[in-house]
Amino acid sequence: MTGIDQQLITGLILAGGRGTRMGQVDKGLQNFRGAPMALHALMRLSPQVGEIIINANQNLAVYESFGTQVWPDQIEGFAGPLAGVQTGLQHCETPYMLTVPCDSPLLPENLCACLSSALLNDDADLALAVTLEQEYGITRRQTHPVFALMKSSILPSLTDFLQQGGRKVDAWFQHLRITEVVFEDSNGFRNINTLQELRQFEC
């Protein structure tokens, strides 16, 4: 079965965090190879989806200068990625939404195609990216919960979860039909969380 027509998918870049591990800076606006990390994510995501929304809670005008819609969390106090996903779904006008973090500027160019095929084939609510990581000679599955393609119809489920005080992504996933997609190259899912990592991956 083929994937979903990209015009039916809205991309959401999650840039609403505090950037605590990077010294309380706006991670999405940190320069990486000559451009803000969120702009790298935008350029990689744009060819894969119909339109893009950015979720940000600070420096909104700077993000708007990228030429896309920018929306802050509905829940105050930097409530985490699920608050950003909720905001994205509230403003999503397509049947599907693909989420990516602003601090993964090397995200896979086939992310949407692979996730959308799995979502359709497995009749799931949400398709999740997974990589196989080698550590001390042992292979372990590493899930990447903010790299996810979902049906926009799951908004009521997320809203109920958040209203009950839920914040953990994995806990919300237990309420959904999930399918996992294994990607071979883990570099595309690498989060840049610290200034040291930013310098390291620029090379």
C-alpha cells in the first residue's frame, strides 16, 4: 500500500521548550551550519508535507519570519511536548499531522513516506519512529516519540489526557493504536541538547 498524499499532512515543528540543558536559550534559534536549527528542520520537512506549523513559546516574531504559522501552547508554563502537539492539532486543517523537534536539524528526508505507509498498512492512530542502537555490543530499540505521524482526529484523546494532568508522551500512547517504524540511520534522530553537542555535530 502506498503512503498518504503529502497535501493531506501538516508538519509541526516543536520549538516550545525552555532549552534548559542548553543554558535556558531558545534551542530552535541556535545556529547550526549557518542557520537556526528550526530552519534546518523546516527545510527538511517542507518537501514532505503540505504545510507547516511551528509551536513556540518565545521569540514568536523570529519564528514567523520563517514564513509559516506560529502558535504558542494553550497550556501555560512550558508543559512539555504534548502541549505543543495539542496546539498543533488544534490548528491542523488536514487529516494527518507529522511532528518533529526543532533540535534535530538532520531529520530523515524519507520520514513522512515511511511513517505514512505504516500508518495506513497497520490502520493505526499514530506511527512512531524507532532506531536500533548498539551499546556495549547489545542492540536495543530506541523510540523517538516526537517523530510521529498521527491522525488529527486523536485531538480529543490528547485533550482529555492533558486535562487530567497527564504529561508523559509514553503514557498517552497507551490510549492509542500505535505502530512503530524502524529507521536504519540513527543520526537523523539525534537531538542537539547542549552547546557541546551543537559544536560536535556541526563538524
